[in-house]
Amino acid sequence: MAFMEKNNLFYALVLVPASFFTVAANAIEPMSYTDGPLQVIPQVSTRVGYDDNIFASESNEKSSTKVIISPSVQLKAEQGLNEYSVNYVLTQGNYQDSSADNYTDHQLSGRAFFDFNIRNRLELLAGYLDTHEDRGSGLNQGLNATINDVPIEYHVNSMQGAYEFGGKDAKGRIRFVAGVQDREYDNFRTQTEVKDRQTVNTSVTFYYRVMPKTSLLFEVRNKDIDYDLSTVSLDSSERKYLLGATWDATAKTSGTVKFGYAEKDFDSALREDDDGVSWELSMRWSPKSYSVLDISTDKKAEETDGTGNYIDMTSLDLQWTHAWTDLWRSRVYYGASNSDYVSSTREDDMISYGLGVDYDVRRWLNFGLDYVYSERDSNQANLDYERNTIFLTVQGSL
């Protein structure tokens, strides 16, 4: 197992998915420009496509062609076993038939990894995200999709540290993680100010190796969520107690599974505390070196977008990637989720599925074509929708 798992706090912030499933991910093998110990790795991605329901609306659907240009640059340096990197991604989205929904997002992240000795490792992460919510999502859904004339914008600052004690091959090792995320909305403050908040995450995980590539684990997490306005009664604490295992047993399978108990306690006596089961599974099965099935499922609490105390969400994602030749790959995806808005009557079911193909023209150039269908079925009026998107993606590097 890698030293640093993809913790929700940081990676959910800086690794924002471009679509419902991985599009031409890691298809190219970029070269770097090297100046002494410093490596500079520029890349660019361009997506051109069509969306038949850009506001995720049940009625009055609006379609548009869309162009997304995303240049990025990574700076890397190594000093012995220590590693340092800075990443910047610019994403410019343009709608041909709805210019009010054009956006420019920025992502900046940094990482420093220190390998002090065989038993002591430290990883520091920092990130800044300047992004938006598409109209029809987040705070404005259904009939409220276009209540604002442009998308809602917000920014997030994050910092995280992870310290691990114990040799990678030791019988036992322990990992401590602490991080903070500060979210603030930038426009339509009359509506959005109530959602400004700070989240502090801490966790301790103990690993006990039972086989050379398999470890049992016990994990305790705590999350404190504090809203900036004192008039907002959504401040809460979340705790999880998880048992599980992580393995890389053979060349065919690897993964991590966690199952346990979670509780959410509100500071306000006006909101009811809650508890229940929680789980996480992330697994990769490779029956052949050229064929991979990725499976992930979890049950977790999400902050409400305006309805209920919070969202009790259960999700499942499956993706099969098959390399037919050294140049051609296909991808098939299926995703499903259930969102229960606790303390309200709202409940949503989402499904999405898609397929795509990649063609590696050169080491530094890739073409991808993807189709995704998504659908929401809600027990509340005017929140159902169906959506079809198709995109051609071109990725290039040095």
C-alpha cells in the first residue's frame, strides 16, 4: 500500500473529475523539460462535445455544444528519497448556446514527501481551488436551476499532513492524518453566505500485516464542520470507527475495504443526531494484464445543499477498461447512487452509464471519444431529469 491514501479532504478538492468516468486517463506518457534537479511537465487537454440538458432540468431542457480547454503544468524535484511537486491546472469551459455559463477554474496544489528513515515518513499537501457550480446543480436545482443569471462561484483552501511510523514490511505500522479545508462562496452572497464553512479532519489508522502483501486495519476518524454564520444551525461533528483490510495479494487483485460505525452529532439541539453503518470499498481486478475492472462503493454523510440536516449517500461505481491493441482501449462505466435527505422527505436515485474509446496516436498524443447517459429519479416534484453527453477529447504533452 502507498504511504498516503487518497484522503477525501485533499484529493476530493484538487482532483475534480472532468466527467462521470475517467476519460483517456494516463493515456499519454509525457516527457519533462529538465533543468538540474527540476522537472517541468506541461500538458494540455481539449474536449469538444454536446450536452442535451446543461441545466439538469426536467422541463425546458436546453442543449449546447461545449468546448473545455485545460492546460496544466507540473514542477517536480527529488532530493535523495524526498520528493517535491507543484501542480497547476487551468480549465476554461465555453458553451456555444449559453455563454452565461462559461467558466474559468483554477487548481493549484503542492506536495512535499519526506522519507526520514525506514520507520518515519511525512507527507505535506496544500491546495487552492477556484471553481463553480454548474447551473442546475448544488444550491440551484430543478425549477431554481436558472434563478441566477450565471453559475455560483466558490473557492476552497486546504492543507493536510500525514505522518507514518513503522517500516513498510513491519508487522505493525500507524498513520496519523490531520487537515483543514476552508470553503467560501464568491457571488450571490445573499443566497450563498450561509454555506461558507470550515472542515477539520483527523484520523488514526493502525495496520497489522498478516501476509506479505495483506494487512488488517483499524481506523478512527473525526470531522468537525463549522459554518461561518452563527445563525446557521448545521455545525456538527462526525466520527467513524472502521475495521478492514488492504491487500495487493496477486497481480490480479488489489484493494482496500473498510466497514464500521458512524455517527453525526449536531451542535444545535434543534437538529437530531444520527448514527449508522458506514463502509468503503475500492478494488481493482485484472484477470488479464490488458483488462481491468475497477469497483468502488461507499456509504457516507454529505453536507446538505439546502434540504434536510444532511445527505446520507450510498454509491456504487464500476468501470471496465480493456486494451484491444497497444494503441486502442475501450471503457465501459456504470454508476448508481441513493441520496437520502435526512429529516426531510426527499430521496433521489441517480444512475449513469457510459462507454468510451481511446486511441494513442503517439506517446505524447491521445484521442478519446466518450458517451455518458445520466438520470435522476426524485420523489420531489421537478427534480427528475435525463441527460446525454458526448465528447471528443484530445490530450497532448511534450
